[in-house]
Amino acid sequence: RCQHGGKVKEFYQRLYLKKGAKKSIIATSRKMIEVLYVMIRTGKLFDSMPENILNRKLTQYGLM
């Protein structure tokens, strides 16, 4: 799990207060799938965290 809540967590929590758990999970899943599709189509990384944290994680997993 990510310690840095991020945009997706904020999106889920905002919806949870209005719509409840089930609809929030579906809406958040759909949003994540849309982001993944755009990442695959464009070949770009999703920019949801500060660059220094992203670089550390990429290095940790041997992707950089």
C-alpha cells in the first residue's frame, strides 16, 4: 500500500462520503483503468507522486 495517499485515494474518499463504498470502489477502479489505458497508449508514466519518490522507487525495482 502506498503511504502517500495520492490523487486516487483522495478521489475515493471524496466519493465515499457522497455515494458509499460500493459505488466509490467501482468509480475508482474505472478511473485507474482509464489512467492505465492512457499510459499504455502514450507510453508515459503516471505522474502522481513527487519526482524524488518516483526515482527512488524506480531505482529500488531496477527500472532505472
